[in-house]
Amino acid sequence: MICLDSSCEIHFSCHVIALGSGLCPVLASDPWGNCAEGIFFASNFPPFHFPSLRKAGGPSPWTDPSCSSVMCDCCAVSTHPEDDADTRKKRKTCTSHGPLLGKEQQVMDPKSQRLRLNDGHFIPVLGFGTYAPEEVPKSEALEATKYAIEVGFRHIDSAYLYQNEEQVGQAIRSKIADGTVKREDIFYTSKLWATFLRPELVRPALEKSLKNLQLDYVDLYIIHFPVALKPGEELLPTDENGKALFDTVDLCRTWEALEKCKDAGLTKSIGVSNFNHQQLERILNKPGLKYKPVCNQVECHPYLNQSKLLDFCKSKDIIPVAYSALGSQRVKGWVNLNHPVLLEDPVLHAIAKKHKQTSAVIALRYQLQRGVVVLAKSYNKKRIKENLQVFNFELPPEDMKTIDGLNQNLRYCDFSYAVGHPDYPF
């Protein structure tokens, strides 16, 4: 496998390919991944098919030498900048490539499955989502997050809006205290809510999250939603008629405030969520841009596959992150309850049965094979552990195509309160 970024600390001087049954032979002699089937290594994954990203005769967007996202984590012969000595030793001796080799080698360690962000940091490709409806006791966020870390999750996603950062932070700190992980092992994402989009409110909002978490920094801080709401204590401020109270904010100024938070060491990386491609371009084309967004976290699942937005993000070296990847919890006020339940889809059921997996794992694996970082949200211990099976098999091209065909451009998450605002993204 190959890192094609000449500035990368894990750069290979020769094209080293660990061959196994099923690996495209063209890749062994073609460092640009110009395989007719579109098979190449994205980070440390088994070979995935990305035919929709390929231009005839040209390099894949994620194997272009200008992109720093492609490398092999598990077989790097050089040192990984974020690993301790024991992990480096394991990387040097690892020969496992999941489904490519024997069954005894198929279980992939979720802790090592990461993509490089455009600022040089690394994001685990499978994240644990912590949102739960208001009626769910906050103590469940604590217990579920602790369990997720125990079974192997290293990417934890929360937000000020979720009102559970105190419990999630407690879970992280308890797993650090008992020796399960070190702080640097955990990739924690928080989000800047819409009532804090004024530039002068950005740092105080992040500091408020850090105080709740009792952490010194977050790994990723992202703008949660581009529609600014009136500042104040209410999460969704409304007038006497129940209509949302908007604010007017230049998102470029908000972004500059996030850049300052990164410079201050309060967050390692900065990104966005629920941005459309025009809003991304507004940030990217901003005069004096210091840091590009490392990610765009969006609703993404088989009923809303976001193929055009994903292609745009990847062309700009912005990692797509999928939320509501399993559909969504039926949360009144935030979700359209009239939509069909994704995990009850008969097509997903049939594919799941064929691979002896759950429909949820199929939906998660679908995203990974598209090069999307995916968040798996559950407070059920059995399902939390089950979701880690996503690394133990590969969907063939025909299954990927079938799942692509389920797209309905259907959004579960209801942001209709923001319709009419000039920054409404949908």
C-alpha cells in the first residue's frame, strides 16, 4: 500500500503492496490507482470500489499526490506521528488486511482505522454518536460512552446542543483514569451551536463546552448549522408565534473566530456541518483563509446518499462525515416521523442476510466504502458492539450499486424552522 503524499511522515519510497486474494493486480504496478474497477486503498482500509469518483484515464481524487488523505496505517514501515513505541512496532509487523486474507485475520482493530485530515491530524473512520432525545436520562450518555470506549471506539461525537457534554466528558475521563485509553487516543468532536455564530461568541462557546467536558482541548470543533439564531440561553429561540428568531452573521467572520480557537490550542482541527457546496466555497474562497475546513458533517444514508456533495468535498480535500447514517431516531420536533424507517428496508435486509450482518452494519459499511467517515449512534450495548463488525467484511460492487439505487433524496432531520433564512442550506 502507498502513501502518495511526498510531505507525509509515512511516505513510502517504493510502491509496496501487500497482495491478497481479491486485490486488484493493476494497483501493484500503478501508484495512481488507475484501475478500471476503481479499486484503491483509502487510508488503511481494505481495497474499496469508488467508480463514481473516477475520471477516465485519470487519478482518483483520493490518490492524487496533492491529497494528503491516503495512506496505510496498519502496514506503515515508518513511524506514525501519533503512535507510541508499541503501536509502531505492531504497524511494522502487521500483515492483516481484513477480508483480503484468511478468516483468522479478518477482525480489524477499530482504533487503527483512520484518515488523515487536510491539516495533518487523523480522524477515526468510525465514530460513536452520543445524541439522545430529551426524555433519555443523561446518565445513559455516560454509560454508553464508557462502554463504546471499552469495546474499541476512539472517535466520540457530541455537541453543545445535545446537552450531554458533561456526561460524555466524564466517560472519557473515567476511561483515561482507569488506563483504558490516553487522552491522545480519543478523537472528540464538539459543535458550535447556531446561537453562538457571532464571532465574539465563538471562543466563549468552545470554552463553555471544554468546562462541561473538563478537557483541555477538543480534537475537532465544527459549525453545527449555518443558520444563525438570536444569541441567548434558549437553544431554539422563538417569538410569541413560535417562529424562530434569526440572527444575521457573516459565516466567514465566524470561520475566522474558529481559526483563532485552533491557533489558541483549544481545538486541533476545525470544520463545518450541514454546509452546501456554495457555503463551502464561500469559506474556501475567503481572502486570508488560514485553515480549510477539514470536514463537512452531513446527514447521509442510503435514502440520502449525497453523492454530488461528497464528490465536491473530496475534490477540495474535505472529509465527508455522515450523521444519521442509520436513518434517525424518531425524535419529535427534529425528525420527520412520516418517513419510512431505513433499517426496515427489504433491500438492506436482503443484503444483510447474505453477509450475515445487521442492516445497520450494512448501512455503515456502505459509507466506509464510499470514503465517508461514519457515525454510529446507539445506547444499546449489544448494538454498540455489533456496529464494530463493519470492519470484518467487504460489500461487493453489485451490493454497493444496489444500495446506491435506494437514494430518494429523503431527509430525516427536520430543519424547517430555518426555511427562509438566506443561509438555509437545503
